[in-house]
Amino acid sequence: MAWLVTVDVDKCTGDGECVDVCPVEVFELNEGKADPVNMEECLGCESCVEVCEEGAITVVEQ
């Protein structure tokens, strides 16, 4: 099963909560914004969605 992880950079404040909570290191901070650089590792747990207070992250099954 594959997951599509997207970040709305206009909403992202770059606090890094998604980077810290992700169990498989999907995210890195690039230029102060979350970037799903390892999307193929996503488990679909949506921990990142839960901790993102800005609602900038979406995880959708492909």
C-alpha cells in the first residue's frame, strides 16, 4: 500500500513536530518548511496529521 503525503507550504510554520513524530522519518525541514522526502516509507499512521496544528499535512492512500 502506498501513501501520498502532501504539505501545504503556505500553512506550514516549520515547527518540526511532524519530523519528530514520524516513526519512519518521512519528513525533513527544508528552507523552514516540512518536506516529505521519504514518502515511500510512509505507513499511513497519520501521526503527522494529528500533530500539525496548522492542518498543513494530508495523507491519502494511492
